[in-house]
Amino acid sequence: MCACRDAYRLKKQPLLRNKPGSFLKEGVLIYFCSHPFAPGPSFMATQKKPTPETFAFRAEMQQLLHLIIHSLYTHEEIFLRELISNASDALNKIHFRLLTDRNVVDPDAARDIRITLDKDARTLTIADTGIGMSREDLVERIGTVASSGTLDFIKELKKDGGPVDAQLIGQFGVGFYSAFMVADTITIDTRAAHPDSVGLRWSSDGAGSFTIEETDRTSRGTRITLHLKEDKAEFAEEWRVKQIIRKYSNFVDFPILVGEERVNTVDALWHRSKSNLKEEELNEFYKFISGDAEDPLGHLFLNIEGRMSFRALLFIPQTAPRSLFHESYKYGVHLYSSNVFIQDDCQTLLPEYLKCVRGVVDTEDLPLNVSREATQHSPVMAKIRKILTSKLLGLLGDWATNEPEKYATFFKQFGILFKTGLGGDFENRDTLIDLLRYESTATEPGAYTSFQQYVDRMATDQEALYYVLAENRLAAERNPNLEYFRAHDLEVLLLTDPVDAFLIPGIPTYADHPLQSVEKADLKLQRDPEEEEEGGLSEHEAEKIVERIKSVLGDRVEDVRISQRLVDSAATLVTGSAGMDTQMERMMMMMDASFEGGKKVLEINIAHPLIRNLSSLRGTDDTLVEQAVLQLFEGTLLAEGSLKEPQDFVARMLDLLVVATKPTTDEAS
């Protein structure tokens, strides 16, 4: 080979002793060199670019492209996430290569992703300065299906009817082709990083073939140009592209520029070390991902490494949103894979009772385009969920012990939701029970106590933890069944959340002490000898008045008994052998209008003046006694909110008032 040819290729002046000659033949410029060592004519350069090579897509690829272009109607915007993700991967590869090898094209080129839009030409161009692609990459990586199961997978989904979710398209390594949902033709201009690489152009309309040709590109990296379909012109609009970037790619490691403006301006704080995070940064990040105007109540930072690796930055809000219990409420944890967005309301990551938590979870152990359906059954997600739940409960436990005011704030806002965990999270059941908080007769209004704190205050001879179910604290405190406990300085938990009626019966004991409702008829209550006096009624008289009341009420009640719990009230209704607490019955009626509660036990206070008066009237004015007994019974129903026919009660009350206000004979005269 002539040395002059090598000199030409190196763009050096050849050492010619005689004037060279040349002629053009079939587009190739041929030089005759008179170098004394030249054996004869040599090809010194070519001015004609190589003819583009055309490649046919394989049959399965053509079918896949047809499905992508004609069947993937949902989430079309996902194509930009796929292209940005590919660009980010290419930049990461050159970043790691440069750590040990700077013998690449443009080693000092800025590493960024640039998006250029042309509304008039309806084009979107995304360019990176990454590792670039070789001819082999274009043929093997871009031109063939990455997984033999891809086509079967999408066909199977299509059998179920309806469109295939475009978020699935990248799951098998063909996310690039999602761009054909919005583009008629796609052109890739690229040059690989190694110094002896050449510029290449890949082009296809997705119809069945693609072409590859050499170009005079000198810079490293890849530029992809989408020629948008007429009805997809929105993707050449700057506002639309920025919207998609902020939704899906806001935390990509490299700058994403639209024109000259960087769009991804928020740092992925979860990739920083915990010691480098400032409170102000955390607060601003929380507001960015949640849309909340308030600072969070607290946060949890996790960096888990090992067989399974993930990072998480989770926040607990200060205030519960009004929509917390609406069906439309979305979970607030965003799922990322290597800083690329996957889901914004990932229900698989946390149990429902922690759905108030906001934040980000980022793992490399999931494929980028894992579907919502796949996450629900993923063992990786199950392990992440278990760790997150345990760590969050640990954080709340720490607050409960060391920052009780902060925990009280959390429980006031999210306590109702948190309590529902008892119904499903059996693995953390004991922890959840310890974290429950209630008001009680020993706390000020708005202040809380735990089961353990209650036990610590119990008298040595007290066997049970007592509670009462009610709509609110005032209603609970006015419940006549509390009179004995108040008189004997026995603490009673005031359960005022609707969910308590269903959950507390499922906690039969705590620290070997039974939990008992003050409304239960079979409570074992101890009275002092002085309290055993029957208020002026003999044992015989007490039995007789009980029998008289039974005869009036009949099957309206399960039984009538002398009360050990009443101090000031004349009578109360308590739950019988197979009945429910009043509040529980009320909740059941709200859910089922046809529900009827069980019969109650009427307890009477034989020390009360009304009961003594009825005992004196027995046998002398049966009509008045009967009316008074009915009024006494329906008065207890009215007090507990279960009186169904108040008209009879009011009419009887007026009759009794007439009798009570009738003037005596002396007054009449």
C-alpha cells in the first residue's frame, strides 16, 4: 500500500516527487502517485458516500410494530420517557467509561440531554452526548425484538379486549418503538465513543424495513428525530413536552434542556447522603411532590443495600386531606426505577392504613416499565413493602416515646385511618395496638393515652381495662353506665371513632387484662358494704318492683335487674348476653336500614327516688305505675339514641305532667 495514501487519510501533505495525476471513475476519485516506492495507482480517497443498506424487520418485529402503532392508545406520552431513559443510560455508560478510559471521541463534551422542537415542521428531536451506537447496535438492538416473549405477551393482553397500556411497551427492551405511536418516521444519527467509529444514520417508517448509512457526523452521541403524525402535533409544543418531562423524568441525573431552559430542576434528594440533607431542602421537596402548602410533620430516609437494594424518602403530612376516605384518593408514594418515573400512586408499596404517607421509592431491582399489574404480584415489591411498613411503624413508635406531642398530632389527623390496620396487618398487630391512642376519663379533652399507660395507672386489684363507645366525648361522659366508675375513680377509655366499634371487640386482652365495655350486663363490680343498702327498700320490695317492671315491659327487654353501676340515674340499658354495644348497633343500622339490634337488659337504681316512689305506688295506681315504667324505659332509649317512636313518648310525658301538676283538694278549693 502506498504510504501517500496513509498520509492522505491522516490529512497530511503527501511527499510527492513528481506531480500526481488523477481521474474520476464511477464517482471514485483515483490518484496516481509518483512516489518512488509506489507500486502503481492507489485509491487515496472516496468522495462518494456509501449507498444506504436496507434491512427488513423480522416477521415478529413487524407484528410487534403493528401492535404498537395501531393498538397502544393509552399513555402515548410515555414515548418521551422511554427516549429520555435511553439517553440517560447512554450518558451513564460514557460517564463510567471516562473514569478509566479517556481515549474516546470528545472526552470533554458536556453530558446533557437536549430536546429541540419545530412546530412548523412537526418534529421533535432528542440528542445526548452519551456512548453512541455502532452499526451492530443499530442492527441488533434497534432492529430486532429484545425478548422472544414480547410479542406473545402483548398478544395475550390483546385477547382480553381493549387497548394495551403503553406503559408496558418498554418492559422487554423495545421502549424505543413506542415513539412510533406518535411519529410517521424516525431518524437516528449516532456515533459511537471509540475513536475509530464512524457516523451512522438509521431511518424507518415502521412499515417493515429500516436503512443504515454512513454520515459525516463527528461528535459523539445520539440524535433521534421524530417526524410527528399530523394528529400528534401537541408533542412539538414546548409546554406539553415540559409537562411530560416534569411528570416522568424530573429526577434524571443529567440536565434535560428544552431549547436553552433546563426542565428537570429538582434534585433527586434520595440519592444524597442523609448527612447532607437540609431541613429546608426536604420541606421544599415534599411540597414539590405532594402539592401541599404546609411543611411535613416528619420524614423517613432509607438506603437499603444487599440482596435487594432501594432508596426511599417518605414524608408524613401535618394535616389529613379532606379526600382521605374518598374512593378517588390516591396513594402518595411515587415509584421510580433508577430515577425514572414508573408510578405516581403505587398502592403496592404501603398498606392502606399508611396511604397518607407521601414520598419516593427508587429501586434498580424492577424493570423500568413494570406494569401496575406486575407490581401487585412482584416479590421485590412485597419485600420493599414489608421493610417500608416496619420502618414507618418504627418512626411512629419513636415519636410516641420521645416526641409524644408530634405523635399526638399524627394520631389526631390520621388515627381513624391508622386504626384500620388492625383488621388486616396481622404481622404488625402488636405494634399497631401499642400505637393506638384514646381519650379517657383520666385525660383532658384532646389528650391521649395508650393501653400501656392505662395499665400503668391501674389499681392493684383492678382486673380489666374498661371502655365506652360513643359518638363523642360529651356523649360518653354523660353515659349513665360510667357513674360507678367515676364514683370509684376507675379510668374508662372513651372510644369515639366509628371504626372503634368494629375493632375493639377484636382486642380481647392487653397485657393479660381483658378489655370490657362498661355497657356489658355481666360486669363484676365491687361495692362497699355501705353501698349495699337498698335505699329504704327491703329485699322483698326490691324484688317486687323488679317483677312489676318486667310485667310492664314484657319482651321489650331481655331482663330487668337491680343495678350495681348506677349512682345518680334511675335506670340504664346494658348489653345482654348476645347483644352489641349501643354504638355498634348504631353503626350496623347506618350500613343496613333493616338491621335490628338485640334486646337489652334494663338495670334500675333502687336507691333513686323515682324507683322508691314506684314501689310505694305499686298496687294502688297501676295505670300510673305502668305509664311511669314505660316512660322510664323509653327515656333510656332516648338517651342512647335508639328511640324509634318519640311521638308516644311525648304524648305519655304530657299525660304524666297533667297528673303531676294536678292541684290537691285544698289548692282547688
